[in-house]
Amino acid sequence: MMELRPVGVGGVLAVLGNAIRSETGAQVAALREAVEHAHICGLEETVPAYASLLVKYDPFLTDYDALCGTLRALERQLSASPVTEGKIVEIPVCYGGAYGEDLPFVARHAGMTEREVVALHSGQPYRIYMLGFLPGFPYLGGLDERLHTPRLSTPRTRIPAGSVGIGGKQTGVYPMESPGGWQLIGRTPLTLFAPGEPLPYAAGDRIRFVPIDEGEFERIQKREEAKRHGA
């Protein structure tokens, strides 16, 4: 059952679980969508996390009790219907080599070949639980336990935009250049974040990584550059 907690004077935290689980993530995504489409007076923002949803509101337009009542009603509606899956967003990735220098280490740690790691990593979609750390950085669930790999002991000061990595029990993709300590196994040529442009995915969607070779990487990269320059 959903637990509701006050957050300051303008927030309600809807807690749907206490663990990172795909089913809970789907419930959070469904509740967020229901809230966004409920035309709630005073609604300012929704912020999803692994097992909760923060609902921010204007206390001059609504109050905690009223919003809690609305959230309870939405919960009852959702419990009576199956939870729908978010859309699948395919992200092409060139694995290994100059694009994923830590792939050999990940393979050794897993006791696999590099090809087996790529096949396993790209073999299933990953649910986006939330976005954070960087604009558009997706926190993904569902990484196969065999690919769980420790973070770097010393983080890199610069990770190229589009880098795909593994950090502990998670995998993700860096939408912009950033420091970071994840093991880099590949890179996408897609521009995932651009100021003023919508992201290609949202919390609740799923990402599928699609292996490509260097030639395809360069072709997509040139296409992305042409788009950025309005060609």
C-alpha cells in the first residue's frame, strides 16, 4: 500500500516500496503519468525515484490533505488496471576499443569473452527508474548479475558524452561530458542531451542498447553533427 509523507510545506512523497524492483518502478511511472494527467490545481512538479514519487505543489492553491486524497484516488484507479510498460528507446552503441576501454576488464571480471559481455549487455531492455546526476542521465535497472563490476578506484576527470558504462549493479549512459567512475564499455554517437531540446526518453521508459560497428558509429555521428548545425 502506498505511504504518503509530507516534504516541507509544498511536497508529498508517495512511497511505493523499499527496494529496487522492476514492478515498483513500473508503479512509480504509472502514478507519475496519472498525476500529470489529473489536472491537479497547484501541481508544480513530479520527481520519480526508484520506489517513490515526489509531488511538489503550490501551498497557496492546494494543501497536503487535498493532494493526499487525490493521490489515494489515483492509486485505487491504478490498482484496478494493469500497469503498462513505457516505450522502448533504442540506443546504438559501439562497444570496446577506443569507445569502451574498460570492456576487457569487465570481461575478465565476469569470466567471459568481450563478445559475450556485449551480447549479454545488449540482450535486454533496461527500465529507466529516474533521471539525475547529470541532465538526462538515466538510472537503469535490470543489469544481469554476471555483469556487476566495481567502479574505478580513481574516477576519471573526463568521460566523453555518450559513454556507456557499468558501475556496481547498474549500467547507464552519460548524456554529456562529465567526470565519473564507471567502467566504460562502449559509446553511442547519438546526442542524448541538448539544451532546449526534449530528451529521447523519460522515467518509466526502457532503453535497449543496440551494438554497431565503427563505420556505423561514424555515419550516425556525422548525421547528428549535421542536425546540430541545421544542415
